[in-house]
Amino acid sequence: MGKRGKKNKYNRGGRAGRGGNRTNAQELDRHNEKYERYYNTLQLVPEDEREAFWASLRQELPNSFRFAGSKGHALTVQQHLIDRYIPEIVKVKFDGEFVAPPAPISWYPEHLAWSMTTPKNVVRRFPPFASFQKFLVSESSVGNITRQEIVSMIPPLLMDIKPGMTVLDLCAAPGSKSAQLIEMVHGGEEARVRKVVRRIAQQEGRDLSPDGMEIEAGKDQAATEEDGPDDGRSTGLLIANDKDYRRAHMLVHQMKRLNSPNLIVTNHDATLFPSIKIPGRKNAYLKFDRVLADVPCCGDGTARKNLNVWKDWLPGNAIGLHPMQMRILVRALQMLKPGGRVVYSTCSMNPIENEAVVASAIDRCGGLEKVAVLDCSSELPGLKRVPGFSDWKVMDKSARIWNSWDEVEKVKAEGDSESPRKGVDGLLESMFAPTTAEGISSIPLHHCMRVYPHLQDTGGFFITVLEKRSEIRTRPESEPKNANGANGKPTIISVVKEIESRTERGESTDNLVTLEEIAPTKVDVNNDAGEGNEPPVVRQNQPPEEAEAIQKTEGKRVLEDVEASETPAKRARLEPEEVAAPQHKEHWPLPPSMDMESTVTRNGLTVEASNGTKQNSKQPHEEPFKYLDPNHTELQFIYSFYELSDRFPRDRFMVRNATGQPVKAIYYTSALAKQILVENEGKGMRFVHCGVKMFVKQDAQGPNTCRWRIQSEGLPIIEQWVGEDRIVRLYKKSTLRKLLIEMFPHIGQEGWKKLGEIGERVRDISMGCCVLRVETSDDEDGFKERIVLPLWRSMWSLNLMLPKEERKAMLLRIYNDDSPLVDNSKDRFKEARTHIGSSSSSPTPAGQTDAPESMILENEIEDPDSHIHPEEATTVVAALEPGASETKALQDEDRMLGNAQQKADDTKEVAPGVTDEDDAFNTTV
């Protein structure tokens, strides 16, 4: 939802209601005279609804959550809620009445969003709610459920995202709406890829296992779409941006659970978001099909969960945020393709941050001929909303209410009297309702959407959908709305634009007022040309030092400076077609997205170049993105070991280190993401994250074992293209339960027989990573959903390469089982450590040699990030009981390697300063 504006160095807010800024709900007086007076004066709601509106705003907000991930998987997880937990909850009675169970939100597609109004004292008292809460916490920990306020879900649903689109989320953290957007970017992908794979299998004369219910759910969408140029894979892209570096990493933490190679996270000021270079012609820049501008705001619509609104609300909050919000929306429109959509949203109810921003941005971008306000009243049937305001009043910082900008100008013109002017100085004309000569606005602001708390028991929210009809040239922020200046004459800029416009249309410019008439050149005959009396064309050709001196002498900005700047500190890098005058001199200094050399020759002078992206001393260093040659030795071994199909792209693997060599992990990205990362390297773009971790290096026994295992997050992308030699198929729930609950089951010495249907297969398959495919069947012990998991076959044991929390979530979801996990590797560790303790003081028997070289964990010892201390590893392996066989030593080594990797899998990657509080469910639901 719109982020609350907050007085900090970033002028940014955060998610209201959670975090360190809490207020005791019992002690707080939920009244604020200015807050209530302003919105009552605005007649925010009709008189007969006013009491219900304020009563609702003073109540606690219901809990709400959304099933995340692909549509098919989300529907599968949701079905467990419907089949297992809801029937038990509806039986609960409190005070003689049945309690209200969690209920789906009627207007959300597929009913994948739910709300719950049950009081906390009831939730804590009855066991069915305890089971339900455990389910929520478990699924949210693995990314299948995300907690999100209901109104926050609306903006992405109005963007109408289709396959292949490029999408920008300008103010993305903490990431709940970005998660919705990336799900839409990948919409129908599973079914499309499966359709392509099935067609290939038929051509090769081999059978393919049945589709699961998660594939069936996406077949309708896939049937109406082309497979695309990438074998069904999504070719779209989401760029999620946030100004705050810490919040950008919070965004990464939230988004990584969705495992998308089509996601880039950046760290830029949204008002100055740089243009992104793409391959092609010299000045080719990326334009977006859809942009979400969920801007920082005062957040007064969140008063139900952010209780500080009641004591902290001031009219100055919205006044201070208005200019920034307008700049963000204008920049969004500049980067949009003609025909594309911008969705602008806030969690504020103040028209200064809402309708005023929309109207001002449209005006600056050329009016309704260039930008249209779309009527979305028929979208999301069931969602109750009210139209936007066409007229409103403004409350200044002193809480005085103004009806129009004319009133403000009149007071300003009255002189030095402090009393009437108090609080007026922060007001701008753009904060007031736009009017024409007839006194009404021509902009259809009634197409904007307002959502109020009392309508459907939600928070307050504002949404507008804008469509860009043609390319725009924005009016500088410093230029007034009126094309004429204070003396009634046209401004220089307006005349220049009119000349350009008529020239493009081939019309005559004879009847236009000349620049000389507007601003005649003043020349003092008593002074020579060196005293600042040169005409602009002469000044333009002066060396930089002389030109600067002349400009200071005159005390004015030259014409080029006026046209090239909106607000000096707010100039964004624009594409060539967006610049106001195409015949300008070169932009100097160069914008952030341009190539920079250490020195540049300009006007015959050699000067130091700066790309304007000096590293913030408080901002940690980001490792570069380096793509691997498809013929790299390590990749060739991976292709061979996994029998990777030639149809799978081999030029999209990358690493994140300065050497460009695969050391610990190999990532995979989409083709467009690769083009952007490569084309913009060293050009000022601050990329924080891109790519899905596909392969991770793991210590393994045997010289021919591939040490690159498939990571669980990359497995869904690549598993369809892995050869049969690395596939293990499983059909029974009982078998999967054993693998989930039991870590490192023994397969040596006929231990494989305990693994039932997969026993012989895992006994015979070579060591290394393989793909466990849980296939569907109609048997009572079978699965309806197709599941794919990474499996590691070592010399003496087998293990699912999953974090413990994911094992527990699957056990609870599939089997309703919360039994503790069994770790078979710990017994062997204890045995080895016990032996070390009892024999450390005993001398080595005569003739006893050191342990064989193969018994020492060379790679673990050399790896500084190993979870086993080098001395401990050497001691545990080498200090085995006298006369121990090499087989027994290898068994111990096998378990230690597996245990080390399990620790690595269980370790979450979290940026410094980022906690799980932003992701975890409220412990009281």
C-alpha cells in the first residue's frame, strides 16, 4: 500500500502498524480534532454515513492474507485450508453463537485472498484456531501465504498485465504488491512450458507423466496464448525499485521466495529513476508496458492498524509530500509506452496527495490528449468504492481551510501581516482542484477510486488508472500553468514549444511573437562584450570558465538552463524523445545512464568525468553480475551430468563476483534481464538483485561426481529439461513422508529396501544430485498435485535437499503431521566425537599409519564458509578407532558432508538490518 511519509532522511514511511513504532491500543484516544474536522469539511462521505465511517476507522483492522505463487499451486494450498481447517472452525461456539470462520474476499480472482474477523480472545481459546494458526505460520514461512492488507491488493489487479509485458514498480518495498506483479508476469507459464514439453515428447516417441491439478489450473490461460519465442517461458520482466537500500534488501528477502528469473531489484530515487539502456540503436531505452506508482504518503487511511495516525496527524504531512508524489507520477508517465498504464495509489484519504497529484501530472504532461483517466468502475465486481473528488478544499499547516488558490493569492498579495499569512507559504497551486474558465475541471477525476473503511471493513485507499495515449513532453515544474507570464506576454518556453510544434506540422510561424519582443537584448554601448552583454549565441560558444563567469555577472540563467531543468536538484535522465527541445547542447554533466570515462575532452579542454553515482559510504558493496560463457568447462560438465536438453537456454547463467568464475553458486536469469544487466554495467544503474540460484557447489565423494547440485529455488525452472538418468519417480504418500521426516536415511547394506518403491532406483543411480518427481495417480495413497524436489544421493545415504522449515510445512500440509524430524547423521557424529574424547590421550599404536588421504575432507577444510571447522573435520575422520576400515571412514565422511550442507540449506539469506518481522504472521493471527 502507499507508504507513509515520515520525517527521516529518506522522507519515506514504512508499513504502518508493524515495527517499533507501536502505540498501546487500550491507552490511545482515537480522536484528532484537525483530522476529523478536515475530512468532515470535505464531506468525505455523506452525512448519513459519517458516524459509521468514523466508528469503523476506530476499530481494529481484520487480519487478511493471500495465497501466493503460481495460480495452480496457490489453489492447491488453499484447498487444504478449505478441506481441513474451515470444517473444524465452523463448529466452534462462543457465548452460545457460532464464530465467524475465515472467509474469502469475493472480488479477488479465484478467491485467493481471505479475511478473518474472529477476536483474539476466541482464537487463543479454541484448539481448531491453534491448528489453523500453525498452518498459516508454516505456509507463510515458505512463501505460500503472504500477509497483506485487503486494500493493498487492489492496485496490481487493475494493471491488466499480460504475458511478455515489462513492468516497473517504482516504490516497491516491502514487496507485497511486487509479489502480485511477478505472479502476473509468470501467469500461465507452468501450463505453457508443460504443453511444449509434451509436444517434444510426442515428437521423440516417449511418454510423459500425467499433469497435476496445479497444471490443470493454468491450462485455460495457456490455451488462449501462444507458446512464445522461449518455449513457453515468460519473456516479461518486473523491475522493483526502492530508494532506501535497506528496504530494497527487505524487498529481495520477500521476493526471493517466488523464485523468478524475470525480476530485477534496483535502488534509486523514484523521482529520478534513470533511463535503462537496451541493445539496439544508439539511444535505445527501455519503455514499460505497465508502471505501479504506490507512492509514499501520510498514511491516514491506515488509522485502524497504525494507531499513531490519531496522535500524529497534521495537515502539513500531505503538503510536504505533494511535490514528491507529483514528480514520481510524472516520471512514471515519461517511462511508459504509448498505450501503457500507470496505476497511482496511496493509503491516504487526502485529495492533496490523490486527485491533486493526478490532475497536476496530467496537466504537466500535456493534458487529456496525452494522458487519460480510465474508468475502472466495472472492474473487480463486488468491490465497493466511491468516485474521486472533482472539487475540494485545502487545509494549510495552521489548520486554516482554503476554498481555492485565488483565496491564497489574495492573502499573499495583502502585504506583511503575519496572521493571515501563517501556514500559507507551503501551499502550491497544484494542490487545489483544477478549473477552467467555466469554473469546472475538464479532467474526469470521478474515474478515480476511493475505498473507505466502513464500506467493506477495510482500510482507506486511493487508486487511479492512467493511460498514456502518445509520447509526452513534460512542462518543467518551475513553469506556471498559465502559458503567459506575469506581464501578460507568452513565456519564452511556451513560444519555443509552439515554434517546434508548428515546424513539425509544416505550418507557418510568421504570426508568432518573436523572442526579441518577449525578452529584448539589452546592450550597454558603454560596456564591451566582455562585461556580460553578449547575446546567448555568443555565450554558448564561450569556454566553460568564461561562460560561467558571464552567467554570474548577469545574475540570470541562460535559456538553455531554463529549458533543461525542472527543479535543479530533481532532474531525471530522460530519453531523447522526452527532452523539451531536440536541438539543445549536450547534457553536461552527463546523466547517470551514460558511459563515463575517467577524463573527457570538451571544448578543447580535458576535464575529470564523474558518473554521479558516488558510492554511499553507508551502502554495502554489491557484487557485479557476470555472465558465463556457455562453453565454460564447469557448465559443460553440468550439461553432461544432468543430460540437459539443448532446448534449455545455455547463455543465461551468471555468477556474482568480480572474477566472473563459478565459485560457489551459479544463477539463471531471463533473456531480457541479461540484456539489461550487460548493457547497463558501469553506467550508474544500482542493481541490487537479479537471478535465481540454479546450481550450488557441494562437496562430494568420488572424482566423477558433479559437485554442482540443483538448488530447490531453481528446480521448477530446469526440471522439465533434465535427462532420465537423473530422475527418480515417486508415487506413494508413505514414501514421501519417510523422506520428509527422516533426514539422511541409510541406503548401504540393504538399507535401500526400507525406501519401498524408490529403493532400487536410488541404489542404482550414481552419486550426486538428482530430481525427485512426485507423480500424480488415482490411488488412495497417491497424489493429485505434481511435486518436484531436489534429492542428493551420496555414497551411503540419501537426502532431500530442503530446509527444515520447508520439510515441516510439507508434512503439515500433506499429512497434517507436525512430528519432529529425525536426523540420522547425528548418531554417527556422536559416535565419532565420543571416540575422539576417549582416545585423544592414548598414544597411536606402533605401526599405525595416518588416515588415508581420501578420508580427509579437503574441500571442507579449504572452504572458509564451511559449517565444519577444519580441525574438527580432520580429527573426526582421521581419529577413527584403530584398524577402522576405509569404508567406515567414508560413511562418517558422507554423513558429515550431508550435515554441513543441511546446515547451509537451513540458513536464510537475510540482508543486514532486515528481520523476519516483515514476513512472519502475527502470532495471535
